[in-house]
Amino acid sequence: MDATDATRTPLVVLRDISVSFGGVRAVDQVSAELYEGEVLGIVGHNGAGKSTLVKVLSGACKRDGGTIAIRGEDANIDNPRDARRYGIETIYQTLALADNVDAAANIFLGRELKTRWGTLDDLAMEAQARSVMGRLNPHFARFKDPVKSLSGGQRQSVAIARAILFNARILIMDEPTAALGPQETAQVGELVRKLKAERIGIILISHDIHDLFDLADRICAMKNGRVVGTARVSDVSKDEVLGMIILGKCPPGATPGPGAMVLETR
Amino acid sequence: MKPGRLHPLALFLRSTELDTRTLGLIAALLLIWIAFHLLSGGLFLTPRNLWNLSVQSSSVAVMATGMVLVIVTRNIDLSIGSMLGFIGMIMGVVQADWLPKLFGFEYPATWALTLAAGLAIGVVLGALQGFIIAYLGIPSFIVTLGGLLVWRGAAWWVTSGQTVAPLDDTFRLMGGGPEGSIGATWSWLVGIAACVAVVLSLANGRARRKKFQFPLRPIAAEIFLAGIACAAILGAIAVVNAYPWPIGSVRRYAQANHIVVPEGGLFIAHGIAIPVLVAIGVGVVMTFLAKRTRFGRYVYAIGGNPEAAELAGVNTRWVVMKVFMLMGLLAALSGAISIARLNAATNSEGTLAELLVIAASVIGGTSLAGGVGTVAGAMLGAVLMQSLQSGMVLLGVDTPLQNIVVGAVLVIAAWLDAVYRRRAGAAGS
Ligand SMILES: Nc1ncnc2c1ncn2[C@@H]1O[C@H](COP(=O)(O)OP(=O)(O)OP(=O)(O)O)[C@@H](O)[C@H]1O
Ligand SMILES: [Mg+2]
């Protein structure tokens, strides 16, 4: 029952994904796989291309090249609506909240609950928002205020709540705990383990190597838009991961990518 | 946050969950009315003046309900005045020229066909501008500035500048006047229906909150709210019913119906003017759209963060295009009211209306930064601006000074709003 057993069909296969912004190759020929019930950690320096890579999968960013396959079939993901149809939910690094409306309206944005008259069912949405927020951030009580007036961590909790409420099969978390306190961070860790047990595939971007070694099954390191190497956490040490991030040096326990050991030009 | 330190009255007002911003606007409006009443020696708060005020406000109020949504999505529409003029000209020609040629004069459906044609053209013009803005990504300021020039020129082209008059008799009822009002009995019925609707919606809201076990307002607050709303509605009806038809209209009516006018005249009440009824209807529908439908939710979300709305799967372009279509529809409706009131379609109708409408929205609390604004506020803003204008006319203030005052009030209102929001933001709202 190995999650990365080569005989099993991966949940997601990203093949040779490239994204350029003007002259900048933000993501350069990146390939990666994600299996059911697996946490894939993505690490890399600032500007390595992590967010851009996952945005391609969530439909937020157009790719210049490469293919996406989900459960072995080619997937057409051109916008966020497409991605949601494949069960892909994303917690964006920027949170992507509409600041002027309340938590429930944000959580249900694009998927509002309606009454039998076809009107918005704000009370039902608030009730569900209360229950999901209760799991993430038990102290949270400001359901009537626009999210603009919430703290950074509270806003992050709203963004997480939005991603987990709708039975995601693939969950993308781009630095989900950057603004959270220790208790709330621990809660997100619990949540990740629970979702993993429900066979959900999770892509987790984080700068916290400790946390990643705790939560992830495999780690993929990126540098300057390219994959340096991918490794099971049991096969590499934290220092080796740091070496991949900083020097682009692929350790023996990892599978090297096209970004490994490149000549430093900058 | 700390209810213990609040005055009991403030606490009670808070328990009603009324929007303080709207309350402030109503207070300002009442203050202006009382000031004009005193300054004019008791001429302002009369049934006659208030009835006229209601009719004069309706055209701007109708368009302000759409402008709120346009501004909330971080756009602007400068073309509505010209669009009103253009569509007004078309509606004039359709009812005074085309339809009579087909069906003869005073064909009973002329007004409806004309209005339908006007509204359809409004939607199409709005869709055209909306498409360019939403799908081609040209800023709305530019597109609608172009529209301002194009539609005004087009208005001239319809008849090479000639005024179209007179209009269809039934169509003219949309402009108000003694015949264009619904009379005392119907007005009371409308008022009572409105009161019933208020009470039912409060009761329904309470029942639903109970079902989800959410905190309820104190029952006293509910009764207070219902009481105030019903008193305001019935009071307004009493006022418009206290304004009698002028003697000339009464005489004509008596002659037509073979009634002998008794000594001391016959009291026929105006009741609610049809354009006012239209404006109120539009206000209710637009509030419903804004608050209770997905479309409205998306409009506000786009205003708060367009990127977030897109990432959440909202088809933001289509929503923006629909907002402009709605605005075109409302400009056409306003055009119908305007030409009906004038009993003529002229190619300069609606000149500068866009600025009055934007001003009404801003005075009503719409933020040009987007994301914030209410339909009711914008309509109140329209009434407030019209009150200033009619009050100054009553006091004999010259037109240039009127403009100066309205302009200054606009800027002061925006400033007060900014101060209010900063306070509200700092206090955690
Ligand atoms: N919308 C954009 N327009 C232009 N360049 C962009 C855009 N988004 C990202 N980039 C560039 O692409 C590169 C990768 O950015 P990305 O956000 O993917 O990095 P990241 O690995 O997520 O970094 P961080 O750890 O800081 O979040 C950077 O050089 C960035 O400047
Ligand atoms: Mg990033």
C-alpha cells in the first residue's frame, strides 16, 4: 500500500509545464505527480515559481506549454471554474478574498446556497460557515463584518474554510499557515492529516521545512522556475533539502530534475 | 463592542440593526426639508411641493439605482444622459410617427409597444458598451465618454434635430400630472399592501433566524421597526392624497364625466404619481437584485476584489456586461418618464443627467473606489439633490448659485462619507 507505488495511476500529472511573464521564465518545463492521499510539499526560494506552478493547476494562470492529466486523463483547465469542476480547491497565497463582504459570502462565493425561491440563503450559508470556522479557528466570532476588518490569520482561516467546505479531491495550499498563530497552525496540520486520510491529494507550499517534514510524503524543490529534485521525505535530510533550495544540488536520495546542478549564470 | 457604555437609545437603535449610514442620510434630508420650510415661510413641507418633489426626483432616482451597481463594480457610466436623449427621441418617433402609421392614432397598445422598443434598445446599447468594457478591456470611463458623444449625436440624427410632440395620451401618464396619478383609493391600497409586505418580511426573517437558532432582535425592536416603516408609508400616502387636482383639470374631468361641480369645488386627490410608483418599483426590484440574488452578490464581490471573484469561479466579465445592460434599460425607462412628463421628445433631453445621477449615488454613500453602495441610499441621494434644487427655486435663488450649492454639497457629502468610513473602520465597524 505505498502511496507512490508506480503501478497506481497518479491523481494529477503535470508534464513539462512552462509559464513566461514577458522575458521571465517563471516556470520552466516542470513535471510533477500527485497521488491520492498524499501530501506533496513544494519548496524553493522566493520567486522560484511555486505559486505560478500551482496556479496553472488551479486555472488561475495560463500556461505556455505542457499538459495536465487528472486520474490518467487529459484535463482542460483554462480557468478557475474548470479547475473546480475537477474537484480542485485552492488556498491562494494572496488569499483572494473579496474584502467588502463577510466571511460566509467569501466562503460560498461562486457556489452560493439558494432558498427554494432561488434567492440567496444567507442564513444557511452563515450556519455552515460557523460550523466549518469552528473547526479551524474556534475563537472566530465576527461573521457579520466584512473580511477587510479581520486579522491576517482570521482572513487566512476564511480562505482555508472556503477550500475545505466543498469536498475537494485535490487541495492546493499555498503557504496556508504563514499568518497563523501556533494553535491555529497546529489545527491546520491536523486538518491536513485528516484530509489525507480521506484520500485527498494535497499540494502544500511552505517555507517551513520542519512542518513539511512532519506533513509531507514527498518534497519537490524548485529553483529559478525549474525542478531541482523530488524525494520522499524518508530518503533525504533537512540539510539536503536546504541544499536543493539554495544551491540546486540534488542529493543521492532524490530524483534529479532539469534544474539540478545547473551552471549559475546570475 | 462594549454595549455597557452606550446610551439606552443607541443600544436600542443598534438592536434594530439599521444601517447608521442610511439613518444619517434620512436625518440630513429631514434637516434640509425643515430648513427650507422655515426659510420659505412654510412653503416647502406642503402636499403640493412634496408631490412635485417626488415626481421630479423619479427620473434621476431610477437611473441612480443602476449607477450604484456600475460604480460598485469599479466602473462608471457617463453615457446615460445621452442614451436617455437618444432613446427618448426614438420612443417619440415610434409613438408619434411609426405606430400611428401602422395602427392609427390612439391605438391602445401604442404606449406599451413604444416602451418595449425603448427598453430593448436600452439593453442593446448597454450591452454594446458593456461588451467593449468587459471583454475588450477598455476602461469604462473612456467607452462611456465616447458613448456620451455618440448617443447625443445620434439623438439629433433621429429627426435632424426636430422636437417630436405631442405624444400618445396613454404614454404621457408615465410622466405624472393629475391624470398620471393613481388617485386616493388606489394609493391607500398600495400603502396598505406595502405595510403588509413590510410586516411579512420582518416576520419571515425572524422565523428563519429562529430556525437556524441565530440571535433574534428583541421583539420590541421588531415592532418599533414595523411601526416606523408603516407610519412612514401611510404618512407619505396621506401627503400625496392631500394634494388636490387643479381647478382646470377638475372642470375638464367633470365635463367629460357629466358631473356637476358643487359649490366650493370638487376635491380630487392626486395620490401617488405613476413615475413615482415606477421609481419605487424599480428601487424594490433593484434592492432585491443587489441583496438577494447571486448576480448582486457577484457585483459586490467584483467591486471588493475582481481577481478574487474571478478565482472563485465568478464569470466577472459577463456580470459586468449585465450591469451595463441593466443601466441601459434603466436609462431607457428614465427616458420614457422624462419625455412623457414634457409631452415632447427633444434631442437635448437628459443633458448632464449622468452627472446628477453619479452625484446622487455618491451622496447616497456609493464609493467610487468600488464595492460599497446601496440602492436605497442612491435613491435617497436623488431625493436630497432634488430637494436642494426645488428648495432653492422656492427661495428664489439664481440658477448659478444653485449649481454652486449642489456642487459643494456633493463634495461635502463625499468628505463626510470618507470620515464616517474611517471612523467605522477604526471602530471595527
Ligand atoms: N503576474 C505576474 N506578472 C509578471 N511576473 C510574475 C507574475 N507572477 C509571478 N511573476 C514572476 O514569476 C516568478 C515566480 O513567481 P512565484 O510567485 O511563482 O514565486 P514563488 O515561488 O511563489 O515565490 P514566494 O516564495 O515568494 O511566494 C517571479 O520572478 C515573479 O516575479
Ligand atoms: Mg508564492
